[in-house]
Amino acid sequence: MNRYNFDEVNDRYNTYSTQWDYTQDRFGAADVLPFSISDTDFKAPEEIVEKLTALSKYGIYGYTRWNHEDFKDAICYYYQKRHQVNISDTTIVYSPSVMYTMAVMIRGLSQENDQIVTLLPMYDAFFKVIEENNRTLSASPLLYTDSGYLIDWNDLEQRLQEATIFILCSPHNPTGRVWTQEELAQIIDLCRKYDVWIISDEIHSDIVHTSRPHLPIMHPSFVYKKKILISSASKTFNTPALIGSYALFYDKETADILLQQSRYCDFVNSASLFGMHALMVGYTQCFDYIEELKEYVYNNYEYLKKELARISSNKIELKELESTYLVWFDISNVGVSPEVLQNLLVEKGKLGIMSGIHYGDTNFMRINIGCPRSKLEEAVRRMKIVFKGLNK
């Protein structure tokens, strides 16, 4: 019997929720049912809630250090237990967020106008973190095939020849690809060949649905020193508002770039008390939550796949969901332009589903299925109304 009730409906309105209370910003309407930003509608594990409750009742929330064995040992334990990877030889550094770390390391490891390579489509924040830091985005388009997305190795190699940094999203957002060991090894080989740094965003690494496991870039089979892993427990345990992430480095000199910037330039090196404890509890006590979450999300995916095929008269067919609670689906055959479909979903269906334009491909949409089944069923009901109009 499952411990966690992911069917529970939690009213998130009037909580300053980015997903629920600010739909006007994203969709131009305040009355849509949102399936947008990548947090879930699930409560955090009870172990985390109990720890945070005790901290709250204590009543003292002073400046907090992260550079101690409890924090770092929790991360090491997680990688050993979850991914069978020993990271004891890495330098672990706290950061307020994954994207903060990425921005700092882009500035620290490259010069203005340097080329930064990543894969397209891409997490929308990657566009901004590259361009707003005055670097040149070099996007290598993934190949969309009958079996899913594949890397265009010729294109990627050509781009890496002129690049300073390669940003990897592993697993990949928005497509959900879980990269194979062979693919990751080839990425390593190419980056070594052209002396390119790898920054690997692995924040979605817990929610993997394939029998093929996620392999952290710090896996011992990927021998290369110029790589950085950045991640957080927040996507898994739904704790992004608590603040906190971490980065893994192979040398202290590179780690000092982040330490110096966060401590002496931006003054954000003092840890979030609640975020730090949420990570330590989640990474040592909540593996059963992860497994039940994965099962629930995948069941949501199977439901959505069947229903979307039915209500769209098989014009929308979902590829296999390899990871995450974000479903990336092709809308190129629905018979109307992506702009028209998005407007219909918002105006007629009152649904807030992310347009693929944000990620670099207007032929797709991204829907967050990290929610109770009843919410997803309501989305299907509303989409049925929209597609019924299209099929007339």
C-alpha cells in the first residue's frame, strides 16, 4: 500500500504561487487552469514537513552555514544510494539556485561573445542565461524521429569546435530524453577533443521512467575533469520556494569561482535554513516518496496519452515519456496553427499549457502532469471541448 496520497487536491490559490496565482503573466488570462511552471501540486514528504515544522516552532532563524559534513554527506549518500556513484572526491558548493550557478560559471569560464552550445529545444531559461550574460548562443537542433529525439552528432561537433562551454540538460527538459551511456560518453569525448567545459543541469534526475537509469555526468566512466554538475532536491520534493541547490566540481580552483562570487560579490552564500534541511532529509529519508511519485506521474502520462489520442482523433500522439513530469507533445497535425491552438486552449478551454515557442519549437506544447489525476481529468474535459470544435 502506498504511503503518499498524490490524489489529494490542495488549493494553491492565494498562496502567491507562480503557477496558480499569476497565470495572467503567462497566458493573458487570470481564469485558466494552469499546467505550466515545473513545480508539482503535491505536498512534500511528511519527513520534510515534520522537520520544517520543528524548525519553524524553534523560532530562531539566524544566519546559517552549509559548509559542514551533514550537508555534504547527505549529498554524497544520495549519489551513492540513488545512482551508485561515489562523489567523495568532488568539491561540493551550495548555491541559492541552479540557474544562479549556471550564470556565475558562464561568466567565470568564458569571455563575452564566446559561443555557448546547448541542444534545441531547450529549457527556456537557457536562452536568457546565455544571451543576458553577453555570450553567443549556439543551438544544436535535436533530430526528431519516430523513436524520439536524437543528437545530431555532426552538427554538435561543428559547434563545439568554436565553443567554450557546452550546457547539458540531463535528463532533458523539455523532451524528457534520458541520455544513454554511449551518448554521454560521446559528448565527453567531443568536449575533451575541443577543450570545452561541460555544465550539466541534472535537476530532473530523480523522475526517470525508463529501465535505463540516469547517469550523472560525474559517473566514473566519464573521465574528464572539465565538467560541473548542478542540481537541487527541489523538483523532486516540491520545495523550490525554500531556496537552495548545489554544484559538484572536480577541482577546488573552479569551485572557488562560485564561492568567491556568491560570498564576496553577490553575498548570497549564507544557506536557507529550511532549504538546507529539506535537502538533507529528502536525500537521506525519502526514497520511497520518489518511487511512488514516479509511479503516479507515469500513470498520469498513460492516461493523458490515451485521452489525447482519442479526443484529437489520433492527431496528437505522445512519444514515450522517459523522464520528468513534463509531457512534450507534437501539435503539428491538429489542423490549425500553433498560435490558433494556444488561443483556443486559453480562451475556449480556459487551460494554461506552455507553448513550445518558449523552448524553441512552435510545433510542440509542454504540459505539467505533476498533479492529482482529477486535475488532469479536468484538463482532458476542457481539451475535448476545444478539439470538438476543431473536428467539425
